[in-house]
Amino acid sequence: RLVAGGCKNSHVYIFDGIKGNLMRMLKGHKSAVQCTAWAPTGSFLLSCSDDKTARYWDVSTEETVTVFRGHGDQVRTSHFLGDMPGMGESVWATGSYDHTVRLWDVRAPAGSGSIMEFQLDGPVEAVLGQAISRTVLGAAGNVVKVFDVAAGGKVRKEMRDHQKTVTTLFMDGTQTRILSGSLDGLLKVCDANTYECTASVVVGSGQGILSAALSKNNSTLLVGCVSGEAIVRKRITGSGAVLEDGLPGSSGLARRRKKDNDDDDDFADVHFAPRGGT
């Protein structure tokens, strides 16, 4: 299994997830890379950078397939929308500090720009696509807006469940719940159809959340925190127990803490590889 990570030196590094060996180094960005995301096949990767662009890479050749240009500020987040009806299995969403979420088609000619744009009220920290409902969610400040793609980007709902900036959005394995993490230290669980909050969860000691991901079978929750901790929360072994909030039981907590005086060692981006799920 391969692991990808962006770096402040503008490079993207691809490692062997088992042995830890460096396998590839992708060069092309002009500034720090803030996030990376694998395409479902595991052969291609999207990286988002402070240079105001996102790059789509062929990992095997280390070559850039296309560059998404059009954002006016740092590009901080992305999500693959290829499984959304009508999207052609090649569309990505990106969010930027220019207060917009943009949709891009990797098959489009170079320089053709985004195919759709959604406006938010602040810097965008997280995006999420819902295939069945054909919606795109964007988080700016403590507000998450739900945009209806089929209706040309009309705002279907505004979610105001957090007290501080929302930093991460993701679905559970059943695709029936949306989870959001925030600097307020809470994970909120919302119904994916009504967008109403059904539970509020404190993870760890309640420190601010920078990133989070849930495995496909809902057995393992990863949380990256501003404290430098990476928290792994696993389902209770053997019982199959799940808390009322719908998240795995908390009998197995593991943490990785940053080194003393290491201000750069936070966990701003944690996620499972596309061929994971456990």
C-alpha cells in the first residue's frame, strides 16, 4: 500500500506504507502542498498547494497530467466526485482561501478552467461530495453550506453545528451520515438526507481537530489534532459494539504525539488509502 504526503518544500512524497521506503517524489508545485488525495484506482493523485493550483499526477511516471488553475488564493482541500451521476468519473472539487469551491474535469483541455464555482463566506477548509443527492458541501468558518449541483449550485442547506472553524468533512461507511470536525474539539454526526445534527462527540481530551477519517466498515476512526496527536479509535474487539453516536466503541485508543518543541509536527491531513477499508 502506498502513502502520499505533501510538504512545505512544494514536493509530494510517495512512500511504501509497509516498509516506509520512499518510492516517488512528485515535483511541480511552486509552494507548500497542503493536501493530497488518491483517485479510487490508486494510480493517480491530486495535490493542492499554496501556489493557488491543484495538480493531477500519474504516480507511476511522476508526471503531471493536468493543472487546475483559477483559484485566487491557497488551495487547501479536495474531494473526488467521479461517482456522482452525470460527473463522468473524472471530476474533482477543490476548496480555496479565495472563498470558493470549484469543480474540475481532468479530461478537459489544459487551461479550460473550472466547470462550476460555488461561493462561500470565508476561506474554505473542507469540501465533500455526496454522489446520490448530487450535492457538494463546503466548510468556511463554522458554517457548512450544501450546494445542489443539479440546480446549478443553489444552496440547499446551511449547517451551523460548530462553535469554531470546521476543518474536516467526511461520510461514514454506510453513506448515511456526514461527520464534521472542528477546532472546537467536537465531531458532529449529521443525517446525510436531512443534514440535521444527531450527535456530538468529544474525541480524546477535546483538543481542536484538524483532520479525521473513518474506515469503510466504520471500524476505525483517525483524528489529527492541533496538539500534535493522531488518535486512532477502534471498535470494541469481538462485541461489534458501536456507540449511540454511530462511531466505533472507544476501548482501543492509540495516540502518536508530536515531539517537544516541534511546531510543524501537527496532523493537518489524515486519511485512508483507496484500497483500505479496515
